[in-house]
Amino acid sequence: MSKLSNSLVMLKLLSNNRKYSISELAERLEVTERMVRVYKQDLEMAGIYIDSIRGPYGGYILNTNILIPEIGFSSYDLILLNQVYNILKEKKDFSFLREYEILMNKVTNIYKSTLIKSASTTLKDTNNLNKYNLLSKAIKEKKKVWINFLLLDKTGKERIVHPCHLFLYNDDWYISAFCELRGEIRHFSLSRIIDLEIKEESYND
């Protein structure tokens, strides 16, 4: 499979919330362990944070549910196109091969540009990426988070929140969280979070 297809398959495997060792992922994808690390880097460049667990029983685990933009076809469609293309190559069926190459290039470029552009819009600078990763960690560990949030009047407001979900909306990343100040679920734009800190105190769902 192509590099993009393998990245998507790896994302699908990790989406079941199970930890996979690097060697296990390499075996599943039929690539080297070095390439598995490359796929992880590519996915994180697209704003999809994958947690690394160190040690002899370590591996990769997806930190939170991922919202992948809907673009009219699924990752499986892309993988299927790739498989059909390989079959045509093996059979040397040149009558459809060129058409498939054109189709695959278009599909791959659309999928890749949509996924990476939309998911990385607000994560292209180090500050927003750090906030995303810290909030992902807090969601996984169910930790309360102190945030200093920029209000519309440009003043900061400190709050304690219980983060539960990161999502992309109108080219901006948001965190859905229970706000202790308001006593209800609120949605905070990452770009308006001035500062944040994960607290030691945990929260219940």
C-alpha cells in the first residue's frame, strides 16, 4: 500500500483504543518499524496525537477520538482503489491502468489535502500544538485542567474545566469541557486559551 494508505490503516487500528507495539504495527502493515514511526509523525503533523508508552510493554495508543472530515468517501475507498491498482499492475492490464493512476492521484490528493489542511489549521504553530497535546493527555487521564481563557472583551478569565472531547469546527480546534464556574458543558477555542495547566485532581464522567 501507499504511505498514505498505511497511515490510514494504522489510524484505524489505533482507533479501537487498544495499545499496539511498534513491532506489531509493523507486522500488520508489512513495513519496517522505522516506517511505523514515520506514519506516527505524519499523523501528528495532521493534528492527530498518538501517545507513546515507553518500556518493554510499551507501544502506541490513540489519545482521543479523532474527528476526520467527511469528504464524500472513506479511507477504505482509498485503500480499495490502491488494491485494485496493484491487481491491474500484476495482471498487466494496461487498458485501465492509466485511468486508475489518474483517479488515484486525484482521490489521494483530495483526501490528503483535506485531512491535513483542515486538521492542522490551528496546530501549525508550536503553542497550539502543545495545548492540543496537553488537553489530549488530560482527557485520557481524566484530569481537571486550569485554563486562562480570553473573553470577547480581550480580558482573561480563569476557569477549572473537565475536558472530554477535542473537535474541529470552521478551521478552529475546540475543547468540550464541563466548566466548574458555569456548572455546564462549554466549548473553548484553543486559539483563545491563553494558558493552561493539568491539575493533579481527577474528575468523574
